Amino acid sequence: MRLLPGVLIKMLPLAVASMAVIAMAAYWQISATFKAELEEKLNRESELAVNTINMRLGALAAVLDTIAHNGFIGDVITDEDQRRTSIRPFFASLTMASIPGAVVGLIDANGRLIAANQSANMPATMPDLLTSVGNDRHFAVERERVTLAVPVVQQESVRGAVFVRFPASALASYMNLSHFADLAAVTINGVPIASDVASASAMSAQAGDENGGWMKVSAVSQSYPGLGVLLFSRRDDLLAPLRGLDRTLGLSALANLIVLAIGLIMTAMLVARPLVRFARDVNDVRDASDLSRRVSSRGYSEVVRLADTFNEMLGRLQKTLVSCDLLEQENRHRRTAEQTLRDKQAENSAIVETVADAIIVIDQNGIIRSANPATTRIFRYAHHELIGKNVSMLMSAPHSVNHDQYIRNYLETGEAKIIGIGRELEASRRDGEMFPIELFVADILLKDQPHFVGVIRDITERRKVDRMQREFIALVSHELRTPLTSLTGSLALVHSGKMGEMPEKIGKLVGLAHSNANRLIDLVNDIMAIEKLQSGRIDLRLEALDLVTLVRKALDANAAYAEKNNVTFALNSALENAWVLGDPKRLTQVLDNLLSNAAKFSKARSVVEVGIEPNARFIRVSVRDSGVGIPADDIGKVFDKFVQLDTTDAKNSQGSGLGLPIAQAILERHGSRIEVQSEVGVGSTFFFDLVEYAGEDGDGDIASRIGGPAHSRAVAWSADTSEA
């Protein structure tokens, strides 16, 4: 069968039947839905009406609870005088305007009526009411009246009850349910009551008209058994929207059938064949799972455009899949990088937040932008008291006054100077207490703006320890040097034979004691010397000197010691002179120490090379030996006090372990330090740099470089006026 007749024969009857079924189903569905929603609405209204009854009776019960739980009522309920003077006047004054005819009263434990706002027509005793109340609220509804009572309990004993009693007709008026339906009433045990005779008559008439012009719905209160509501609504008003629905649906169904039939015929005639071909091509693409294939574009222009559009979609989809793969790969890399960055930021934040030193970031105007918790602990400021304030508030004079000028000088000249790796200064706490700190400052860029990060360490305790150490060393050294001087003098006198001849063995022992006593004196002198150098109590006598001449003199002075150790000194320098600014006595002490160490640790019949050469703006002095070398892990230890590395040669174990620390301290006072390069089994090279002295620059320029590391690049917040 051809496509067009087949489509028409199969689709038209099905379309007609489907449209009829749809129209009928729509009518019944709309009707059923509307009626269900209408019933649900009426049920909700009835539930709301019941909730209104519960709420109003609950409010009334709450009033009775308030009266019943008044401690005064429980205390005086058995006191006849109090009844007469207090309770009866109180109840007599009670009124309930919203419930006409309501009686509010109080009975005692025997059911006798004690007081009421309307005592007329009230029985003198009501034992049944007290029995019904028990220990909880009591609600009783009868055909003609409603009673609500609350027990008066004191010390877990029922002393009486507070009650309210009113006519059933007053209950309907009190509830005011007229806004819930056209007709509404309260029911008592299923029987409706009304607030007036006319409403009661109308209610009775409608109650018997369940299937006529009214729709009825009722609900019962769960909180107050026996009470309920009955709502009546006019059926015509409720079902008005459904009028005319059947005719409208019929006309709509007929029109839809006509349109559907025409549409089916036109569709079958115009697009059936091209669409079949297009569908076949699409299926081929799908079955091949190859997005590079394309469907043929033949037939009507619309079908051609559809085919072209589908082919374009295939191309875009192919590119999209490739792009998605690349994008997913890029997203994975980005997520990994972001996670790494977050982890690093969390790690850095944890370090900054927990480090014991204060870390402060300031901008180019000296304003504090951030501070870690240690800052608040050290300076005793709250965090909000620091942020946005000038950092000079933490400084002592004169640095607090000149600080902003320091920063401007640095930003204008780009030149920064600082003593050592850090700088020791005085800082000020919140309460004005001055205390010593060690400060290091570095410049950074944040959002393309210059900022400065300062690391501040409170060295109060370290200063105390240093002072105690200096005092102890001075005391011990003084107490040792005096008796040692006397001892060496006496031993020298005995050893010289002036006190008489002595046996040879005793003479050797006396000579050994004299030698060791001299070593102790040298050790005490070294301890005092390094203590004075490190505490800054030894002033350098700076002068222009020729380093070549100074080195030659040191070589001559230590030649005998080299010969004793069977080594030779050799000067390796092409310079005739090398002028520097320094203390000749202290620099000679440094050279003596380096040369004696090289001679002591070099192999026998080896050469110790001493070099002097220019190094940029500096003159470098180096001493290279051919000893056993120093392991990489031990290089940092050679400058520790009293440290001697293990060697296989007994001669190398002699010494106090203070020579290199003293030499390092001397060079640090000259703005330099000793560096070491060593290879185990080959030897070691010790070298240091001194600023070359140029006479035309003037002594003041060179002197300004003494007191800080030659290659340091940092910015000091608080320094002398030449620093930034």
C-alpha cells in the first residue's frame, strides 16, 4: 500500500476515535476534578470551622486555667471569710460579653457552689460536675447547654473546680461560623443548633434537602467530643462554572477533528516521501556511529534545509565532542592546580597563624594591612586596633617619627640597607612598655603595589639569657685567670730551676703542668674575647690597610707553626696591593686562625695556598688546605663554639674550639663572614670578602658599609637615618 492512502486509512479513524475519547475523557476528568476540588474545599472549610471551635473553646479553657491555677484561689477556697470578702466579689464581677447567658462559677471539693457571676437558677451543689472533672479539664455538651470545667489543684489534691456553663444557642453565636458557608451551624451530638429561631427553621429545611439545591458537609471536633459543624452551600452557585462545558467540549472536539484530518492529508502528501528518505539516512548515520557521515539533501527545499541543518549539527557535534574532551582535560588540570593552590594557601595560612613570631604587612604609606595572632600577643593590641593604623605606633623614638621618611627614601632610590640578616631594635607595646625585638623586612608586590612584610621576634628573654651568660663568663673568667696567672708564674719559676735542681721526671711533669696552665689561660682569654665580640663591647679600630702586606706578615708569623706540621705556605696573588678598611689587629687574628687550622689539618709535605683576588667591589682572601675535608652535614658546625670535628690525627684534636667562632665574629663586625667549600678526601677552602677601599670615595662611604652583610638585600623599617 502506498504511503499516502495507508496514512489516511490508518490515521483518520484512529484520529476520530481518539478525539472523541479525549473529548469525553476531558469532560469527565474536568467534571470529576472540579467536583473533587469543590468537595475538598468544603471539607477544608469544615475543618477550619472545627478549628475555630477548638480555638475559641481552648481560649475559654485557658481563661479558666488561669483562674484555677491562681495560688490565691487554692489557698482560700476553704476559708469562709475569704470566700465572702474576696472570691464571691471576684466571680460576681466576671462577665462574658461574647457568650450571652454564660455562668462562671467555683465549686469546692464537696461540689458545693461557692461563687458565680449569676447565682440565680444555679443548684447549690454539683457533685456530678466535680466527679467528672477529676484531675483534668471536663467538657460536657448537652442538647440545651454546654459546660466546661477546670479542677483547682493544690499540693496534688483537688480542692474544687472553676466552671463556665451557657446555653447551647449561645455557643452557636459565640462561634460565629457564618463566613464559612451560606448556612453554618454548630452541632451537638449530630443535631444542628442555631442562634435564633429563623436560622434553626432554615437549617432544618435544608437538612432534609441533601440532593436538591444544597450541598452539605459536616465535621466533628476531636478535642471536644459531641461538638461539630454543619455547612450548607447552594449547589447552583458552586457548579456554575460547569454549565455549558459539554457543548463547548463538543464543538472543540469537532473543530479539532476537522483540523487533524486536513493536517494528516497534507502531511502525507507533501512530506511523507522525503521524510522517509531522510529518516533512512539518519538511521544509517546512527547505525554506523560515525559522526563524519552526512545525509543526502534532496527533495523539497524545507527537507533540503533540514538535511543541511542536520549535517551541520553533525559537524558541530563532532567538533563539540573534541572540544569537550580538551575542555575536560583542561578542567582536570585546572581543578588539580586550584586544589594545589588551596592546599598551599591553607598550609601558608596555618604557618602564619601559628608561628610564634609576629608577621605584619604594611603598604607604601606605612599602614598595617594584615597581622597574625602573634602580633596581638607580642604588642598586646587587639587585631582591630592594628589594622589600618600606621606601623610607627609599634616603634620607639626616633624611628616612629622618621619611619615614613625611610620608606619614601627606599621607594625613591631603590637602595635598602640592613645590618646582618636581621636588625635588633626597641619596640613599644600597647601600654608603652619598651622591649627589644629582632626585625627582618622584605619588599613584595601585592596587586602591583609595593608592600613590606616584617617578621618581628621578641628577644626579651634572649637578652636576659645573654646578659646572664656574659656576667657568668666574666665572673668565671676573672676567677679563673687570677689563680691561673699565679699558677703559671710559680710553675715557670720551678721549671726554670731557680728553686733548685729537681729529678728529670718531676721536671717533665712540671713542664707539662706549665704548658697546660698556659693553655687554660689562652682558653679563658678566647672565651672573654668571643663574648666581647658578640656583645659588641670591643670597638674596631678601622683604618685603611694593604691586605697583601697584612697577609704576608701573617704568613711570616705562622711559618714556624707550618714547619712544625711539615707543611708549606704559598701566597697566590697577582695584586701588588689591595686596600681595604679594617682593624689590622683583629684581621691578623682571623688570618692566624685560618692559617694555623690549615697547617694543622693538612697532610704532611703538602702546600697551603693563600689567595688574594678582586671580587666585584670586594677583595677576597682564601686559604685552601689539602686535609681530609669536611662532610657537607658538618660544615655548619665548624663555627659553633667548643666544637671540634673528629679526625684521625691526634694533633688535630688540640685546641679550644673557639678559633673559628672568634674569627667569624670579627668578620661580622667588618660586614663580612667566613664561607667554606670542602670536599671529603680532597681538602677545604675558607674565604671571606672585604669591601675594597677607594680613597676618593672617602672613609665615610666605606664606613657606612661596615656592620651589615656585604650581599644582603632587605629593607629595614626602623634603622638609622641612612637606611630605608
